[in-house]
Amino acid sequence: MTTSQRVWMSPQAHERLQHELATLRNLLATEAAEDSDENQVAIQRARQARIQHIHDLLLNAVVGEDPPDDGVAEPGMVLTVRFEGGDTETFLLGVRGAEYGDMEVYSVQSPLGAAIVGARPGEQRFYQVPSGDSIPVTLVSAVPFGLHALT
């Protein structure tokens, strides 16, 4: 994460990331990499990269502050969208890398997330898939994560 963009995060996800960060830092401190062991060096580098990523997420986190319940698609909202064929999908517009149980998460940097952010219920947007096609998607509803979790 190279920008200081604020990211929405649930208190549970924030706590899980703090725990993971502490565990990774402890592993780095207790398992000194030997220069001759390439696998161990690679593992240490991967851990350091994950530590930096988690640190950046936590540094820029907006924790537990649900966005307003105004129906507008924005980070921290559980969105239900309808695709062209009538299929629907419900997901959290949030940050990847922080677990939210079994709910699918799309970031605002993903093609679907970028297309749907700012939409209001009934509004149709288009997003590009890897094949290059532009797919229509309509926002059905947007509910703050905290309210969705209560249902």
C-alpha cells in the first residue's frame, strides 16, 4: 500500500490483523534466518512484506465507524448487486487482506468495486472484465456493515 488512503475496517478485522502482526513479528525475532538457507530467507522476506502490508493497513484504518445508512455504495457497506442475467451477489466493499468471516470482499481498487463506488440503489454501472468486455451491474442495496451484521 503506497498511498495514505483511509481504509474502512471492522473492529474484528482490526483485532485479527493486530494479532497476526504480533505473531509475525515474534516469528521474525525468534527465527533468525541463516544466510545459507535460501528457503528460510525467502520465508523471512515474505513475512517482512506481510508485516509491512499489515502495518500500512492498520496505520490507515478507520475502525468500526460505519458509513451513513444512506444507500450509497462506499467502503464499509454491504452491497447487493444484480448482473445482466438477473443473478445477484452480496459482498462487502472493504479492504482485502482483512478477514470478514465468510463474506466476499471487494476493494474499491477492484474493477467491480471501482465501478460501483458512489452508486445509489437502482443505478447501473459498467465494469471491465479481464476479457476486455464491459459488464453492466446494478446496485440493489447498500447497507452499513454493522447493520448488515445484525440481520
